[in-house]
Amino acid sequence: MKRFLWLVALFLLAPAALADPMDDLIAEYEAYVRDTNPAEAARAAGEAPSAWGNVTPEAVAERAARAEALRDEIAALDTDRTTDQAILQRLLAVDIDDASYDAARIPFTGDWGFQAEPIFAAMQTKITTEAEGDAWIARLNDVPRYFAENVANMRRGLATGWVAHADPLKVSTDQIREQISDDPSASGLYVPFLNLPSDMDPAVASRLKTDGLTAVANAISAYRKTLAFIEEDYAPNTREGAGIANLPGGKEVYAAAIEQHTAGAGYTPEEIHALGEAEVARIRAEMEDILEEIQFEGDFQDFLTFLRTDPGFYAKTPEELMGRAKEVAAKLDAILPDYFGKLPEHWYNVEPVPATIAPGYTSGRYVEGDPEEDRPGIYLVNTYALDQRPLYELPALSAHEAVPGHHLQIMLAMEMEGQPRFRQQYYATAFGEGWGLYAEHLAMEAGLNETPYERFGGLSMEMWRACRLVADTGLHWYGWTREEAETCFNENSALAPLNIQNEVTRYMGWPGQATAYKIGELKILDLRHQAEEVLGDAFDIRAFHDAVLAEGAVPMDVLDRQIHDWIDAQMALQPAPEDAPAP
């Protein structure tokens, strides 16, 4: 009898003994995310989000304390799930660093920030039920609370000397001003109520629209109050330096931002600056070769002026630009089977940047879809200021933002089976943006840049990212002025003046992020060259790309290990060489 009871006890305890402790820590992390992110909490409950995050100092400190304790637990764990460990530690480090450096004091980067979140949420909100309509109404009614918390953080920035520069502030202020309307029904925030299901109970639809108008008006009032604070209190006290190098602790913050965005690539700001200068020289030489090829009469600057001013390189209407963008996207779609063995099931749409945010917005951007909601990704194209949107940049821009760039990489990650949500959602900047830039390289390789001007445009886009290494470190490490940061772009790229201004404004407002593109691309190219050299004729470009994307976004040191493991596995599949004949 005792032996029987002992066997029963052993049986009952066996599952716990065999359980992977990493699974428990992942569950703890997922609970942490739900507790601190209302949108994720709603998704987990199968509901639409009805609130924005809490950004008070108390909430930020509480998140950081939980994150630090959980990170220590994960670091101490002896497990072979090293990729899960590495990603979780980096995700938690973001919340820890944000609290340590009080990042909430400058809650916007220029073209993004708390002021842009509601309008982007409206773009992605589809009301199909009464509950979803009420959730969007509640979220709109929560905008005043959310904005007030951000304003309080900005006031703390004023008190501690951590404030934005006037240029990124102006972009954010313009976005705020665009959302202020005397007619709530004309606001982009009201758009979800204009597309209610045709079979919805008329009384319910009428009630949602009425309550929606009131909620939009409440949100607009928050935009008005925020604008008044910025104009009266904040704008007169913005920082003098273009970068953060001269702010209290600015260089320490920048070094941490570099490490975060380059995701384990291991560069110092000085090394990144030198790498940028080397890449600028290399790309410039390739550009000069194209001038010789077309026998252009004039020097390099004359050619840049020609590209920036000849009307033949620019669309005449927004419709023409969108049409050309869709045409290029279709060509990119067609080449994918030649370069990838696995493609995402969910696709993307090509749409214009919303008019309310277009003036200060970048030329193009990807907005991710959601497989669970069967929502496609969106490749946004900016149709504002057409004389600043050259057509010769479209192949590279489309490859980066749509396919084989962001949509392909992000959607494949989101469609991964058997992976926890944090793995599907993780975005290492150097990996994601490095892949986007590598996608531009693939477009060139595949011949999508059909004319010398499009090839030059592709190189100009690459030069843009090389100059970022120089400009970003110049601004935030060496204390450069805006004019010094713009010099590299003006002298070496065909980027339109407005694009250069918008981009440098973005770097001023988002330290470190712009360095990740080139860092990531060069790492992927280096790993590809290593694989080609080791595998020789056995190298398969489709298999290599599938291997790079197989685990979703990962830190760069993890990617290095991942691809070297893949190379070893490919080598093991090769037939052994025949014994040499005896002499």
C-alpha cells in the first residue's frame, strides 16, 4: 500500500518536475505586459482596447521594479532557450532604462509620440459590434487623462532641464493643431463611426454615433489644452543644442540608446561615426560610376540639382504617385518566390499617409497588420509636397517598407506557430530596420531599379542611411548643429531638401534609432557573405533568407549564432568528398 501511494505521489509530481521553468517566466512576463499595457490586456481578453497606458512617474517606477526583478530571474536561469532569454532581457531592459533615464520627460520624437497615437489607432479601429463601439468611445474619453499625464511629464522635463528641441516640437505641435476641429464629425478620430456594419441595429448605431461625437469632442479638448501648454509654457523653453549631448547626462543616455537600438551589435558611438564615414565614401564612389556611365555633363552637385529639380522625376498628382507606388509594389511581389521559400499568408495594402499628419511625416512607413484580426499591413506613401517625392526612390522605398522588407519580415514573425506572443511581436531595431535596408539591396540585385536614375536613387537611399550614422552620432555625441548634420545628406544624396529637413528633425528627436539601419544591414550582408564562402555552390539564397527570418526579429548577437548554426547544419547535409585515388 505504501509503495502504491509513493507511485501515485511520484506520478502527480512528475509534470511539475518536468516543466520548463522558462515557461513559468514567460507566463510571468505576459502577465506583466497585460498589467502594464491596456491594449494587450484587451487583446488577451478578446476585447477591443478601451484605454491608453499609464505614464505617471509612479506607474513607470512600478513597471521598472517588476521588470528588473523578472530580468534577474531570467538571467539566473540555466536553460537552452537562450533566444527566449536574450529577447526577454532586452524587452525588460527598455522599461528599466526608460525609468532610469526618465525618458517620459520628452514623450515625442517629432513625427511620432502621444499626440499621434489616437489618430493611428483610429486608422486601425474597425467597429463591428456595439461592444467595440463602446470600447472606442471609452478610449476617446480617456485621451484627456492620457494627454494630461504626458503634459505633466513634460513639465517635469522643464524643471530638470530635459526638454525637446524646437524643430521636432514643431512637427508634433503641427500634428496636434491638425486634430483640432470645431466639427467632431470631421475629425479622423470619428472615422470608425462612419463605417458601422450595415446590419447593425439602427438604434444602436445611432447611439454609438451620438456618443462618439461627444467622445471625439472630449479628445479634441485635450488636444486644445495640450496645444495651449506647448505654446505658452514649453515652446519658449526648448533646448538650444540640436542633440542631447549637452543635456545633463545626455551622453550616458545616448550610449544606452545606441546599445538598445543596435541590439547587441557591440559598437560605440565613435565606432559608428567612423563606420558611417567609410560607408559614405564607398557609396559615393559607386554613384560617381553611374555619372560616368550616363556621361553626365557636369559635376556631382550638378547631377544632384538635376535630380532634385527636373519635373520628369516627380508625379504631378497624388493619384499618379500612388499608382506608381502600387505598380512598383506589384513588381516586388512578383520576385519574392525567387528569393524566399516561405511567404506570409496575410498581405498588405498601399495607402496614402493621412493628410492630417503628412506635412512633417517621412516619405513612407509600414503599419503592421494583425493575423489574429485578419487585418492586412499597410504601406503608407506620403503624397504631400509632390515635388519632394522623387519617383526614382520608389523601388527602394517600397522594398524597404512593404516587401521584401518590413511587411514580409514582420508578418512572418507574427504568423510563427508555437511561439509566445512576445516572440511574434518583438522588434529589434537593428534587425527590423537592417532587414528593411537589406531588402533595398535585394531590389537592386533583382533589377527592380531599371534605369541608371533608379539605380542612383537606390544608392541615394543607401547613402541616406550611411549619413545617418554620421549625423546621429554628430548630433548626440559630438554636439553638432543641425546644419552640420544636414551636410552629409546635402552633399552626397539626391534626397529632396524637405526630406532631409524632416529626417534630421527626426534624428534630433529620437537619439540612436537612426544608427540601427546600416548596422543591421551590414551584419546581414556579412553573414550572407560568410555563408556563400563556406557553402560555395551549395549556397541557396532562398534557404538563407528563410533562415534569417525563421525566428522572427532577434538581437544581432543571437542572429550571428543562429546563422552560423544554420551554416553548420547545411554543411552536414553535403555529401562527403570522395577519397582521392591511390597513386
